[in-house]
Amino acid sequence: MSVKTAQTHVSMSPQVFLQAHSSLPLVIAASVLLASLLPRSVAATTASCYLGYKALQLLGRSYGVLSNPRTKNIETRKITGLIEGDFVVFLIGARSNGPAFFSKDFQAIGEGMTAMIAELEASDPEISGYLGQEQFLGGSDTRGSHTLQIQYWRSVEHLRNYAHESSKNHMSFWPRAQKIIAASPNIGIWHETYSVKAGHYEGIYANMPPFGLGRAHGVKTVPAIGNLKTMKGRFGDAFEDVTKGGCPFSSPKGREKVEE
């Protein structure tokens, strides 16, 4: 069984960046077209009407008059994710250090990362050890524009095996990536690896769709109630407590069933 996630793959290429912000190029293109074809006063009036419509739409969603599509599939309760045993968190990303975001080299880095994610998402987690991921695009600051992937793996050995398997995309991508970053300082790539011992983690999700570790393969999501309400309570043997059919509570009732 392959890992199935609700999130669309996000490449680091500029084309996908524009797709993710599809209204931006449309507004710019429409504004230029109107300004060139219509009298200035008509173009300004049309643009003002559009901006007014978007402002009213935003206010309507903010005050609950209009439905907000971003609140679909969210869990309104506070929940936490529990996973059995040790696991690995792998962070990887790229940074534009200069006029590189729209370059062919940056696009090549993005396409290579996208191909690897697609390959991993289609893999069997029981064999590959890949449990899932989240991707973020943007993060501009005074130091450059960043991309970030947060990946979850069963073990460091599974991660290493994928990186060195000759039939996988990483082996063909990595030599090209090394040539790109050696040729230009305008593109940076990085990664960090964290090996997490069983019970030495915690997380909380409120008004969120399945996200992060909470939607990784093999993770059990439960309401953050009882001892699971606090960071301290979510550390330790919480997975064993829940999978045994109960959760430790400080109330006189003692152990209480956790509603799925």
C-alpha cells in the first residue's frame, strides 16, 4: 500500500509557485489588458470593482456570512498524533541567494525534488520506510527565499537506503544538483536529520486538517484530552496507553476510553 496524502506535490520551480498563487498573474494580466484596451477611467473603475468584490468576499468569510473553503476537512477538536517506536524527521530545502528563482538551474532542482517526492509517495511504507511529508514554498526574508520539506521516516537506515539505491531518482538527481551548486552561489540546498526515540516527541493540532506527523503512515490520531491535554502528558508512554484502549486521566474516574 502506498502512502496517500491529501496535499498536492509542491515543486520548487517558479511555474508551480505561480500556480499556487494563480490569482496573482491573472490580476496582473487583466490589469495590463484593461489599461491597454480601455480608457484609463474605465480601467480604473473595473479594477476598483474587482478589488471591492474581493474585499467583500474576504469580510463575508471572516464573519461567517459566506462559507470558507479553507475550513473544509478540518478537525475542530484539539487532537494529537501518536506513533509507535522510534522514527526519523528529515528536513530538506533550497534557498535562492540571488537572481536564481526563475533560472533553469533552480527549476532543475525543483523538478528533481518533485520527482523524488512522487516516487516516495507511490512507495509501500512497509518497505521503503517513508511515512509522509509536508512541503512549504516561500519564506522570503532578508537572507533569501526558502523552500522546505518535512519528511517522516521509519528509520535512518530506510532513509540511507533510499538515498543510495541506484534505481531511485535520488542517485540520478544528486550529481546534477552538486554541479549546479558548485557552478553558482545563487542556489543553496540543505538538509537536517533527527532520530526521534519512542515517546520523545509531542504535537497538538487545533482547527487543522490532517497535517504533519498527524497524517503520516502508522500514526494514530486521538483527541487531546486527559493527560494528553498538556505537553508533559503527551511525552512518554502515551502511545501504549491509547492503543491499550484507554488513556490516563487525573480525574477520579481513572482510565477512560478514548473516542475515535
